[in-house]
Amino acid sequence: MIDNGIFTSLLLKDGYIVPNAVMIAICCGAALVLGLIVSLLYMYRNSYNRGFAVALVLLPVVVASVVAVVNGNIGIGIGIGGAFGLVRFRSAPGTARDILAIFLAMAAGLICGSGYVLLAAAVVIAVCIIGFILLAAGFGGKGFAQRELRITVPESLDYTEAFSDILKKYTSSCELEKVKTTNMGSLFRLYYKVSLKDPKKEKEMIDEIRVRNGNLEIVSGIIDTSKPEL
């Protein structure tokens, strides 16, 4: 039963891969649909570039067509498909979500190009369902309470313990990452990475810090999650 199911290639005939126009068209059409699914998942709750979203739709078709016409030589097809996947990262760094989307689109194209359309559909749909559930459930969402906190203090202030009680009150973790002089050395700028206990009390924390630093500049911002690049 399995041999007649998802593990049967549309291009297989008498034990050999024999490409023909109709089967290749079916494989490329399936790759296009799967690329659209991958692109929709990539765009879900994500800031994205329009060109990259379109590329995710078309990438499986290109890879599938190349793999299908190399006379069944899967090794050559995979090598060419890998080259396509690296093009994105030669010109721009990619986040973890970018590279996952490209690898999934490439996998869909490679499997479709080999004629295993049902297997490609099963893989893409399974990965997309799992990804959708994780995103909808807020998996890994602890980072939303993390902040980059910059506090400017006068040079006369001993900053080592000046804010420790306030940060302990409002944060679950706090780390002083660096100290920088500014304004010709008359001011210090402290860079903290903190995890807020309650993001709704961020203003209260800033108000208390303002009392200590003489109402100088304070900046609190969400940590840029695009920094960990691949």
C-alpha cells in the first residue's frame, strides 16, 4: 500500500525516472501551490519584504523544474538547488525564519522535482501546521518582555549600585552590558539588558530612574530579534 501512496514518483516508469512534459507540468504546478503555502506561513505575524515573499512562491517551481529535467540525476539536481538557496544569503543576511522558509521551499521543490508530489505536500503541510501552532501559541514569546535600557547619568554619580534596587524591583533579570562616556566625558551612558516582570509597569520604572539620574535621557526599547543572523 505504501508503494502506491506518497512514496511513488510520478516520473518513475519501469524502475527508472523518465521525465515527460505532462508529469513535469504537474510537479511544477504542485511546487507552485506548496511555495504559496510556505510564503503564507512566512508572512504570518512577521515583517517581510514583498520580493522575498514572491521569491518563496516561485523558488520551489524553479528547483522542481531543474531537478525534473536532469535526467533523474538527483545529485546534480540537489547541487543546483543548493546553489539557488545560497543566492539570498550572498547579498543580505538572513534571520532564522528566512533560512527556514528557504530550506522548506527548496525541500518542496526538490521532492516535487523528483515526482513525489504527495510526499512534498505532506512534508510542507506538516511543517506549516506545526509552525502555525507554535506561532499562535506564542512559543518563545518571552522575548517580548525583554528590553534594551539606556540610562544617561552625570559623571559625579556612582552608577555601580545607583539603580540596583529599582531594577531588582521591576525586572526578573538585569545585566549591565557596557558603559560609554558622552558629551565630552561629562556624562556616562549605561547599557542594560533587562527582562521586565510586568511590561505594564515600565513607565513606573522609568519615573523612578529619572529621580536618580537627574532627569537625564532614558531610552527603553524592545530588543531587535533580527540580530541573530544566519
